[in-house]
Amino acid sequence: MTPSKRRRLAPRERRLLFLLFLLLAIAAWKFVPRPWHPATTLETQHYSVRSSASRQQTDETARVVEQLYTAYSNRFGALPKFNPAHSRLQMKLYKDRDEFRRINPGLGWAEAFYRRPYCQAYYSSAEINSYHWMLHEATHQLNEEVAHVDPAKWLEEGLSEYFSTSRFIRDRLVLGTIDPNTYPVWWIDELATTPDLKANLENGSVIPLRAIVTGHGGPSMKKQFNLYYLHWWSLTHFVFQSEKHREHAADLLNQGAGLATFEKLIGPIDQVQIEWHNHVRRIKSALNGHDIKFTTTGELP
């Protein structure tokens, strides 16, 4: 039997194959991570940090994430799925933003990210708070790998901001204090721009809390990215700092923080919206220097 001849590709087929190869090459160049060679691996009680930052910067980051771990475990250690007997949590610390984005192309707006098993962030020496991006992602890691909780997006992100925006006082992370040199706090002027809730709903500086908690019915996330993070953070701060609601905060996290759970544990969403709006206005007043007690101790005025 004579073997059949292999069919030659037509010119159009060759062009299509070339275009496909070109698209794959562009995608690989844009999205596939580059090789990375960390200079240091630092192990602490709960973390293993691979780092290309300086030893001093690596030590500083390791110290603050250990403080985060202590604060988180003190707050949520009683959750039913909290597992303290885990292996060391994994981190990658890059020496600067340029290296971080070169090694991890295609990140868009992200300044850090968590993709199990690694938290990945850069040491931000150009900022006053050089580690808040890592603290944010490390909280996501604690939610998934230690506490084993999976809350609604507003609380998943809000809780990470609640920890990463808290201040270090005498080398201890004091939850609920507010560091103005952190994201999204530095955008707070965009939130609740007038004292009147109705006016703020109309001018778009407040998104209805029903939309925040359910994840439906609000403005475009792409157009109001910072505003969403401000809402997620400030609502979490309100729940966790308010004497009226803080005793239910851990249960809210454990039970998922959807609308039904929120209203059962915290209260009717429309009433909570009023209380939260007042809380936001007090935060703004505090950050403008009118209430030192609030910003240094985290207590409500």
C-alpha cells in the first residue's frame, strides 16, 4: 500500500497558524511569570519569606506579618475551622515595584496578590508605610489557609483592609487604629463627601449598602474601584469597632456575611446604612485632626 501524501497547508491556513503563534507568543510575554532568584529565605515561627529585598527590609516585613498573625489569631482563633497546626505560610517579597511587575506581568492595577500558596508583594520604600500591600494579601492567606473561611467579597476585601490599614503602636498591630498612609484610606475624600446621607447617595459618593453587601446593583467596579474599596473597608471597620456590633463580627465572618446573615447579626441594612454613614463621617473628622483619640486608639468618639 502506498502511503498517502501529506496535504500541504493553503496560504490562508499558514497565515492563520502564524497569527495563532504570534498571539500565543504575545500572551506568554505578557502573562507568563519570569524566572526569579531570591537572595534570601527567612523563616519565622509562622512564615517562610523568599526575598530579593535587603535583609533589613526582609526582617521588617517578617516582623510585621508575625504581628499580623498574632492579631488575627487573637481575634479569630476560636473560629471552628481555625487550624494553628499548619505548615509555614509562604511569601515572596520583591525588592521594588519594578521587579515585582517584571516578574509578574499582566497584573493590571494590582500592587500585590495572593495565589496559593504564595503572598507576593514588593517592599515599597517610596511609601511611608512600606508593607501595607503585603499585610493585605497576608490576611487573604490567613482567611484561606488558617481560618478556612470564605466570606462575601465585601468582607473578604474589607477585612484585609481592616488589618492592613491598622497602625503599629510600640511594635504591636493595634486593630481599628487608622494609618492614613495606607490604601484605601488615602482616597477617603471620595467617600461621603457631604454630611447628608441622602445627598451622598444622589451625588454618587455613597453606594447603597445593599449593593455593597449583595454585590449587585452598584455602579461599575471599573469606574469606581477606589470607592468600592473604601466602602468595604469602612463597613468592616464599623462592624468590628462598634460596641453595638463587634461581638457578632466573628460570627459574621464565619457564616459568610451575605445579606441574610448580615441582617440577622448586625441589623436591617437600611438602618445600618445610617449608622455606618455616621461612622464614616466620624472617621473623616478624625483623619482631619479633630479627634486624636479615635486615630490613635481605635476607640469610637
